[in-house]
Amino acid sequence: MTTVRIPAGWPATDDQARAVQDELRGKVVLDETGPPPGTGHVTGVDVAYDDERDVVAAAAVVLDAATLDVVAEATAIGRISFPYVPGLLAFREIPTVLAALDALPCDPGLVVCDGYGLAHPRRFGLASHLGVLTGLPTIGVAKNPFTFTYDEPDTPRGSATPLHAATASGTEEVGRALRTRAGVKPVFVSVGHRVSLDNACAHTLALTPAYRVPESTRRADALCRRALREAAG
DNA sequence: GCGACAG
DNA sequence: ATCTTGTCGC
């Protein structure tokens, strides 16, 4: 476990945070396919909070993409760096997540985030932000549709429909509602950095042989909760 | 102006 | 995210 400080110059207001997103958005790489599913490493990252005690715990769990076995894991503890504001989630999670990733003894490979990438009010969600800061290929797999709309995918696992964002001129496809378990609420996949949407969905399916949510984020979720307990609660 | 809104 | 008991089911 490592301890982190809030970076100097970290945004203090919503306006400052939005300005950072507008500035970094141009650095997102969208013309790469990303690593093939089932090869190399896939890393899940997640964060747990104790707002009362001002503690945040992050975890990064590296899986072998072929077997989904845990290869390595790391945690980090920090102070809460930003309140939860829809559209500004990254500023609350990133400092501690970066520290957890840095503490890993091996290459993370593809990073799977618990949230959105391109599917974001300014097209720069947590997965995009983390990708730009690390240079790693990233995708976002969220459990809720946020402000976006979608048609219900067909019942079978693997079925998908477009995730739409409302724009001034109409609608824009920002991701996909993907059924990872037959007849169960879909997850919402979007591109982060250096990965195509098709590949992001293929990875998500490879990571969900048994549960709706990717094995990577399930592992990271359990680990960061444990780290938070041991650090605070 | 009011409500909704990833985690 | 987090607060929280039991309960139905494999």
C-alpha cells in the first residue's frame, strides 16, 4: 500500500476542473484498436470512500487476460481530492488510482475503469482522463446509463445497442449498452484511450464469463474496500 | 428556474 | 459511492 498527496495545482472548483477536461480532451487517441482480447494483461481499477474521515482507497488488480487469474495487485490510500460532481468524477478518483497503478510490479496492459470514457458531457470521462495521463490503453465499463439513452439490447449475452448522447444537432453515439448476462441489465461500455469500441466490447465480454460486471472491476472493488477498512472504518 | 445525473 | 437484515436460490 502507498500513500498519496493531492497533486499541486489540482483543480479546486468545478470551473477549473471543466477547463482541465477541455484542455486534455485533445490528447485522447481514438484511432488505435488496442490489444487483442485474451492476450497480455488486463487491469481493473476502483476506488472506495469514507467522506466522514476524508479517506479514499484505490486498488489496481492485474489479471492474465487469457485465464483471468490474478497476476498482481496494489493499493493506495489518499485524501479526498474533489467532491462527487456528475461529469467530474475523475478528479475524485485519479490521484489515488494513479498511485495504485504506479505501485504495480508489472505492466498493467489494458486498464478497465468503473465508469465512462467518451460517454461523458464533454467526451472526457474517467477512462479517457486516466488514459491520457498514463498513456495506457483504457476503456470504461459503467453500471448505469448516466444521462444517456439506449434501446434495450436483445436477451442473449453479447447483444448490444448504441448508447446515445443528446446534442444540439440531434444525437451522437458515445458507447454501447452491452448485455453480459442473458436477460440481465446491460453494462455501458465506452472508449477511453487507444482502444476501439468494438474491441472494448470484446474485452468486456471476455471479462464477464460469470457475472454482469467485469472480473477486473469485481476484483478491484473487493480489494479497495478491504484497503479502506484497514485504513479507516 | 427545476430536476437528473458515472462513482 | 454509502447507509443496511433478511432472504431466496444454486
